[in-house]
Amino acid sequence: MDMELKDIADDVYACLQPDKGLGWSNSGFINRGGGLVVDTFWDLPRTRRMMELYGRVWKRPAARVANTHHNGDHCWGNQLFEGAEIIGHRLCAAAFGKESPELMQQIRDGVIADPSLADFAAALRQYDFSGIRLTPPTTLIEERLDLDLDGLRAELIYVGPAHTIGDVIVHLPEQRVVFAGDVLFRLCTPIGWEGTFANWCAALDRIIALDPQVVVPGHGPLCGVEGPREMKAYLEYVRGEAERSFHGGATEVEAAKRIDLGPYAGWNEPERLIFNVARAYRELRGEPIDAPVDVLAMVGGMRELQRHWGGESRVGSRES
Ligand SMILES: [Zn+2]
């Protein structure tokens, strides 16, 4: 299991996973005031490994866990922090049941034998979703929650809906650190669920305005403010290109094929572009921010883009 404990400021750490595709997320830890972990991992084995790494610096497991949002790769390990206070946005907690570990395990094991899910199933095979009990936040944030961790100030700020309905970032003003969750994907292509492009860009602007020295993205390597700046530029560019194609009557896949990704072609999983084009189309059709995403159609769209670009399938081709 490829995982690294990184010392990023006094008493502040990140547990980083290299971005090898679906679900390779990051976590943070503040070793003060009983300990605050920012996000757990997608399955129990990975979260146990994370706890081993944090265990090098903590005396006992953290008393608090904050979830940046409800996607499983940020919270399905919560239960391993027995007795901890779990903190998240009210809408993050409400969305917890939207994704099911049992269903993921079935797809992984091929119990649901749908050929269109083959790539997805292959990507899931490096995870083990057995034994997961969804453990949602019970301390709920509305706009903001400030914690005093033995003199270290941590601000939990609601910036959603950007990537999901309940996005929270964790800001440490004195250390100039932001744990961005999936509001920031670094050097990998973002996927959004609930929210709008405008809200997502506003959330990235809020991170930039905090003037952090270190930003811990939900996926990808550590960065400074160039991370949110570049991702905002990507979102604005894709939104603009998609809008032109939309008014020209192109389908979502046609629109995505027309986009010249330029510098963004080097980001991991460029084919996720289809998710972003589809999100722009949903907005342009005037659909609500939480309109359902047709994931199967997106999987098909990704495959078509890969074929169009002449590359090999990236989804599921990676090994842990
Ligand atoms: Zn994620």
C-alpha cells in the first residue's frame, strides 16, 4: 500500500496517496488538542494503514474526525476511530447513504455482471469494501465551526455545493494550511457531483483568498495557491467550450471530443472531461444543482473519449 506521512507544519501532517486513479485520496492530521483527522480512506485496510502512519506521531488515536464531504474515499474508514467525534456539514451527513459499500463490493466482485461496468470493477479491485459501517458526522456544521486545538486554531468552513452538496475545507490560519478535500484535485481531472461551476470557482477563490502556503488537495500532490488557480482555469475553460457546443447543438460526447485540453491533457484521467461537459450541459438546461448524474453514460463517454484520443484504457489499468 503506497502511502506517505508528510510533516507539513508544526504538529500538522498529511497522509498522501499517489494519485493512481479512482479513490486514491489524501488525509490530514493535526496533532493537538486530542487530535483532529481530516478525512479517512475508502476502505478499512487503507484507513488502518493511515492510522499506523499517524500512530508514529500521536499518543492515541485522534479524538475528532472531520469529513470534507460524503464520497466514500473520504469517510468510509470513520468507524475505525472508535468513540471519536465525527464532524461534517449537515448536508454531508444527510448524503451519507447515497453510496453503498455493499454495492461497491458487488461491482468489484463481478456479482453485478454488466459489461459496461468492467473497467469500473477492475479499478475497484484494489479496494476491499467488506466490513464497512457507514459512520456519518454527528457534529454538524452549518456555515462554519472553529476549533481550538490546545491553542491551535482550526476553521472548518462550508464552501459547497461545489464538488458535492456538503463541501467543507479546513483552514489553519497560523500555519497557513488548507485541507481542501475534493474542492481541489491537483494534476488530476476533477469530477463534480452536486453544485455549479460558479460555486466551485467561488470555493477555489476562497481558498486562494486565505493565502495558504500549503494546500492539501483531495487527490494529487501537495501544492500552493497555484493548485486552486489552475483548477479554476480548467473549470472556466471547459465550461466555456461546452457552452459553445451546447448552443451549436452538439451532444455531450461530441462537445468533449472537440475540446483541446492543451496543458490539461497531462493531468491524470483526462477522459473525466465528459463529467465536466455533462455538468455544464445540466446547468445550461437549467437543471437543479443536485440533478442525478448518469454514471453509466459517463463511463461509456469516458471510453469513447479514450478511443477518440487513441489511448489505451486508463481506468482500471493501474495496479496498487
Ligand atoms: Zn475523492
